[in-house]
Amino acid sequence: MPWDNGLYEVWLGFALVFGCCIGSFLNVCIWRIPLGESVVFAPSHCPKCGHHIRWYENIPLISYLGLRGKCSQCRQPITIRYFLVELLTGLLFVGAFAVSAELPLPLPALALSAGLIMMALPAAFIDVEHRLIPNKLTCPMMVFAVLVAWLEPAWWQEDSRWAAAVWSIGSGLAAWAVMAALAWLGRRISKAEALGGGDVKFIAAVAAATGWQGALVTLTVGSFLGTLYGIGLMIRQWKSRKDWKRLTVPFAPFLAVGVYVWMTLGRYCYELLLVR
């Protein structure tokens, strides 16, 4: 591994900077994907006055602080979310790199961790605001997971690239089938949507990347945290004499926590995957 040469702290700093830059791109995804806009071709601009953001106004973290959270043209406030997403992404990348370096994991596996962060983080923010998890996040992650399986078949305890790719595809399809069945059963019992299609595809993408172990940890942690949040929300609504039966809880933020729990605290599970 390139970080075994005594430059671990340098690589850690690089992970932070690179993660913050990725966070800047994820901010674009969070804003544009729900609107159906391109995340690649249209230049960055102020959503309030249309001012095209110059490169030095788009430096992660630094530009937001330098502009004091305001557009340089119209002086309207910029949501703190932009700063928080950049910072959070950087910290998540640092954690993923630290785990990968400790085990150590191969480079394709580290790329897989980065891909999961890039799917889960914007999905969480979009789900909170729009109550949806876009296919533009989950479907590319599924494809990327299969590609990593082909590049690093040992991740699936296989010698053949094609066999590893088949395991990845099969895991994703199996998770999708199980989650779709649970969603259908939930609708029949509660007469309401228990799991959205985006939630189903989210778990399928995790399964394609990590196997049933990662999908199970993600779903268990996400369900536990989501249930606690839902109960708290119901109690608050009941105390304020509001109708709590129509409450909807975005599931993606809790699934995102579950994914990261698997990526970090589940490092020993990673070892089980890598060593037969």
C-alpha cells in the first residue's frame, strides 16, 4: 500500500481535502438532481440571482467562510448546508481511509467505500427535503459495485472476475426482491407505503457492494434509528394534538448511518470477506 511508507498523515490529509472537494460536487447533486438538471454541464451559479460562481468562490470550506455565507453578487445568504456537506464528506472520507489503511484493504475496496458515501450522503439530504431517493444515485452505485467486484474478485472470495461480478449482481437482485416483498407486505398490513422504491434500491445497491452482511447491518441500524426517530416524532405530534398517523419519516438518513457503521465498525466483517 502506498501509505505504508511513513506518510500516513499526509495521505490522511489528502483524504480530507479530496473528500471536501467531493462534498462540493455532492452539493450540486443535492440541489440539481431533484430538479432534473444536469450535474455536469451547467456551471455553478447562485440559485437566487443566477450569478456564475468563479473558481475562487467555489473552494470547499474556504470560500464559504471567506464570503461569510453570502453570495458575492446579491449578498443573499447561502444555506449552511453547503459548508456542512463539504465538511462532513471530508470527515467521512478520512474515516473510510483510516479503516482501509488499518486492515489494510485493496484500493478498489477503498474506492467502493467512497462510492457508498457518494450515494448515501446526497440520498439522505434529498430524502429529507423531497421524500425521495433518486435512481441517479442508486443505479450508478450498483454498476460501480459490479465493476469493483470484477476488478477485485477477492472481495467476494473468488478467483474469477466473472464469478465475483455474478455474486455482486446476484446479491443486489436478491436484496431487491426481499425488500420489494417487505414493501408490498407493509402496504398490505398498514394500508400505507411502508418502504419506498428508493429505499428498496438503496439496500440493493448496498448489497451489490458489500453482500448480504453489509445490507443486513445497514437495514438493521437504519430501522432501529428510524424507529426511535419515528416514535419521538409521534410523541411530539401527539402532545401538540396534531395528527401523527399521517407522519412520514425519511429513511435514507438512517440507512446512510447504517452504511457507515458497516464501513467503519464492521471492519472485522471486512476481514471475514477478504480471508476465507
